[in-house]
Amino acid sequence: MQRGQLPEKTTMRPKSKVSTDTERLSALQRITVRLVQTHQRSEILPRIVEEAMLLLNCDGGSIYLQNGEQLRFEFAYNRSLNAQFQTHDLSLSDDGIAVYSYRERKSLILDDVYELPRESPFRFNSKFDRLNRYRTRSLLAVPILNSQGDRIGVLQLINRKLDAESPWPSQNRDELKRMPNFEVRDIQLMESFASIAAATLENALLYENIKNIFEGFIRSSVRAIESRDPITKGHSERVARLSVALANASHQAGLYTFSADECRKIQYAALLHDFGKIGVSETVLQKSSKLYDHELSSLDQKFRQAHLEWQLRQTQSLLLDRLNQNLAPTQNQIDRLRTDSETVSGQFNQLWLQLTELNRPNVQHTDLKDLISSFEGMNHALSSQIGQEIVSTPIIERLTLSKGSLSNEERLAIESHVSWTYEFLKDIPWDKSLKDLPEITYAHHEKLDGSGYPRKLKAAKIPPQSRILTITDIYDALTSKDRPYKKALTSEKAISILDFEMKAGKLDKYLVELFCQKKVYEILEEIPSEDPFWKAA
């Protein structure tokens, strides 16, 4: 929003003249109700200026707020001009009217800002008038004091009119003379209004502080997750960016509509969707292949030892046989022993190569039938030849997984993070706008056909927000470059997998198509805001 423009939801309402004390009190009551319904500071400032202008039928208004040891020009609006105002800070030693009102805690009424006495402790800055061929005449300024009586700003109104809708007659001297001035009782009214404005600003600040504390908690939660599973660092934030972008695209397309608050809820849910991983073993979280490193190392040692033991047995058998005959081994026997050893060594090497190939996880279900058959046959033959089991049945079962790197037990441990996340989040006293956030995260691994986890929900019970998280979570997991158990897929390959899952009835058809057609994923190529809580469009 540009300075000098009212928010889209805010329009200047025609206002009948408020004259009697009863009318003024009623007007203040109505304004109070409207102001307390607004919590965003960016919306409150324009609303305060708007309500003050309407209350006294003014052509312009502005608000200044304390900013450390300075006074910041925060917002201004002028009904007769389509002017742009830029935020800037003013020194408290400045001789402007607003600074004086703030510094001296005085309310001011000026009938004509161009007719100030020479001894006046303040002056009117006419630069705006000159640039816009405008004529500021009457002015009212009141300091804004908080509930402790401390100064927090100044509210300034200019050019009181006969009615709110009439344009200001800057170039018509006769009409200017007909315009009413501010009255003493207007100060009393605006001081009461300023108190209401101060309370509203304090309430907004409290709301903002609570929001900042909450978002700080989310940041800490994300860091806690990443400390347990550093290989997925950045995943939650990327999923949040993708999810908000897809929600906005859905809203714009008229598919699923989401307000700004709902988009922020999706953002929070995306950032926290993996929090339950804090309850999962780090060993399982960081497992990069079907076998753990220590298991692979043990198998390597077993291969070497089994080969060496076989060589020793073969050599010992030959020597004992020749010793019983009081003969030395012949060269042919030694050569044959060496040849047999090289053959067995080659078989061990081939078995090892097949084992390491099987140990690599696959992103999608892969037909390993031929490789598994060859590996099992070779393992059986070599085990028989060596006289001991080389690769055990439990190890073979894990090597023959057609997808991923996890055994059934390990997969269940990983999948439990969804339930852990829900159990953690459901105990937080969310406000009304976020109360269903735990349910959104609880369903982010569910599939429309009931094949997801942990509750095997079907389409009717999976909310649109969770469907969005499912798509963005899958996409980022496929394309991430920081997963040691797989190579990062290209966007094209990841999209083809989403398309396959969509056609299989697992993902929301319309959301997947929108994600691809609008190239939502390209948002990850943009530099994110310094604030990780990206504003919903």
C-alpha cells in the first residue's frame, strides 16, 4: 500500500455533520467498535486517519508516531488530491507543527496556517502546497497519549469542510472563506478520539508482539527439527513458500479460496509439518542407504575374512594331503590353488558389487527381480562353496526393498513423526483462526485413495490445505539437493512423478495441474524475504 492510499477494504464513507454532544458521543462509540475490530497496524493507521477526517469533515489527515528519539510521519491521506506521501523521520528539535504538538504535549487549533504570528514557536511547511497547487488553511493537531500518559504520536487534520464529499476549493478564495474553522470543542472530541486511537495502537502492538513471540517459537521449532535431521535443512521453509504460492494460485483461479489469514495458517502448518521428527531416532532419520554404514563395514570385513579362511583351508588341505604322502605340492597343484583362489575372489567381488548396487535406494518402486535373483543365486553358491553363510536372510530382505532405504520397522518409525507432530500441536491453545492447524499437519501424508498414512484417510476427509502440503512436500523432497540417499531430480522429473501420483488417484488433480501450469515451483528460484514468514498475496 502506498502512503496516501487507503487499504482496499477501506473507503471514505459519506458523513452527515456531527454537531450535538449526543451525536458526537454516538459517533465515537461507533468508531471505537470499528477500530477495535482491526489488529493489523498497517490497516489501523489508515483507519484512524479516515475516521478522524470523517468525524470533523476534513479534507486531509495524517498521523505521526514515536520512533525512538524521532517522530515518524507514518501515514497521510488527502481527499482532493491523489498524492503520494513517503514515510520519513523528523527530529524532535524540528520547528514543525506536529513535532511541536508532540514535544509540548499540546493540542493546537489554527484558523489559517499562513497567518501565524512572528513569535510563533512553530511554523508551517508549505512545500506540499507548492508542489501540488494546494491551499492548506485550517489545522488541528492533538498529541496521542497511551494509557500510561506517555506520548506515542500526533494526529493532525487539515481543512475542515462543510461536508465530507465536497472538493477542497484551493484556487477559489471566496469559497475558502466560507469553509468552517475548527472549534475548541473539536479539541475535546479529537483528544477523546486520540485516546481511542492510542488504545487501538497498543492493542495492535500487543497483538503484533504475541504474533512475533509465536513466530519466534516456530523459528525455534524449525531449528530444532533441522538440528535432528540436518540433511533436510531448509526443507520446511521451502515447503512453506511453495504452499503459500500454491494457495494463492488456487485462490486466484477460484479453485479453493483462501484469505490472507488462511494462507498464513497454511504457512505455519508447512513450517511445522515435520516437527514430530524430533521424536524419531537420528540414526533412522539420517539413514542414507538400505544398510547402515556399520553394517556395510561389517559385511566388508566378513567378505575378506571368509575369503581368507577359505584360502587357508584350501592350502591346509593340500599340504596335509601331500604331507601324508611324504610329497611336496607340485607346481600344477599350487597353480590350481592360485587359480581357484582368484576365481573365488572374483565371485566375492561380483557379489560385493551387486550388494552395493542393491544397497542404493530408489526414489520410485523399481523392478529389481533380475538383480535380486542373480545376487541370491551367487550368494547361495558362494556360501555353499565357502562353507558358511555370506549374506544373511535378514540382510537380503532389506537389500531387496524396491523403493527407499527403510525397512518396515524403520518406515513405521519415520511415519510416526506425523502422529508426534499432531500430538504436540493439538495441546497448544491456538486462537480461533488457527484451531484446525494440527489437523492440517496431521493429514499431510494422506492420499486421496486411502493409501497414505497414518490414518488411511480418503479424499472426503482430507482438507484442501493438507492436499497442498502433500504436493509441495513431495516436490521438494524429490528435487532437494541435500539428500544423501538419492540424487536430486529435475523439476521435469519431479513433475512427472506428481502427474503419475495424480493419475493414480492419490493427489488432488486440480491442484497438481495448477502447480504445474502456473509453474509454482519457480518461486524457489526467487530470493526469499529476510522475514521467513512470507506475506500472503
